[in-house]
Amino acid sequence: MSAQIKVERTAYYAQLERQQRNSTDITGWLDWFLDCLGRAIGAAEALL
């Protein structure tokens, strides 16, 4: 997961900033995080 976040560093920080400026609803953050997790799993499968 950390390798995928490094790849998507700009989007990661943009999403964090958006979340900090918005309400306590973390739905957007969870959507992004789970999508990123899916991409991380896909990258790991491709590597294996």
C-alpha cells in the first residue's frame, strides 16, 4: 500500500487536504483509499 501511495502522492495529499477542509463525513476519503488499495493489490498481483 505504501508503494502505491508513493506512486499517487499528489492525489493522496490533494485528497487529504480536501478532507480536512470539508465536514467530518469521510466517505470521499474512504472511496479514494479503497480505490487506491484496489490498485495496490492489482499492482502486487501483476508483480507476482
